Amino acid sequence: MRLIQICLLTATIISCNSSGNKKEGSVSTEQQKKIDSLSNVIKDREEKDKQLLEAKEKQRELQATVSERNSVLSKVTIDKPAFIQLSLGGLEDIRFNLFNDYKYNVEQIVLKVHYIRANGTEIKSETQILNDIPANSRKALTAPNYSAAGKSVKVSIETVLCKALELCYYNTPDSIASNDPYKCR
């Protein structure tokens, strides 16, 4: 496309300046300088267009990675815990599943098991640290029994670390005002 423009421009210059005693089709040094100058301008513009396209592609890839990181709580999930409630209060045989729906291995996930009273307040909590969770996997987990007055169990995701995504999710009340709050800093 650019070469055609150069040829047309060259033909235009030659035809406009072919009066006088010059031979048909000859190009003066001044005309050649103009042609070379225009060729360089076109080459520079093509290079800038190429660089712009590359920058836009990098931006799209970066945005896709940011979106992938920000979807952490829809990609790493826990189902509702199942348990047996004891007649005098307490919980046993606590089971739940952890799902890693990322296409990446997750290096570490920290879970917190909350034992809840009948009035909804927390009695105590236990932390579970899981390492090297494979991509697109499910892991069946258990929690320690609690024989005191527990009524229910809640499991929360406290931390998710994934090197491939530069993902560092921490469940904290402080949220970072950013479009990429879970990028490792």
C-alpha cells in the first residue's frame, strides 16, 4: 500500500516537472531528495503504527491478567460445609470442598474455619494452610470437631497466592483503591 503511494507520488513529481529539456522519466536530484524524504516519512509512520499496535496488544494482555486476578473469589471457592450437629451442642464430621478453577496452580491458600454459636457469634476459629493446589481442581477437606456449644460452621478464604498471575489476595477490611488490588506488590 505504502509502496503504491510512493510510486504514484514519484510519477506525479516526474510528470509535473517533465517540461523543458529533461528526458521523459528522468528524476532530478532535488526531486529524488523529495521522494527519499517522503519515503522516510512513510517508513517512520509505519514504524510508529507498528509500535502503537504492539502497545495496544500489551495493554489488552495486561487488562486480561488484571481481570483474571480480580476474579479470585469466583475462581477459588468453597462449598457450604456439611457437619453433624450434636444433640447437646457441638459439631463433628465437618467436611467441605475447595475449588481452584484457575488454569494455574495456586501456591498457597489460607482458610479459616469459624465455629458459630446459636446467636451467630463466633466461638473460635481454626486456620488451615494449603499448599500447591493444582489448576482446575477440587480438594475435599475436613475441619476439627468442636464438642462445645457450636451450632454451625463457616469457612472463609483468607489468603490466595499464585505466582503465575502475580496474585496476592488477602482478606482484610482495608481495600486498596486500585483497578488491580490483588497484584503482588
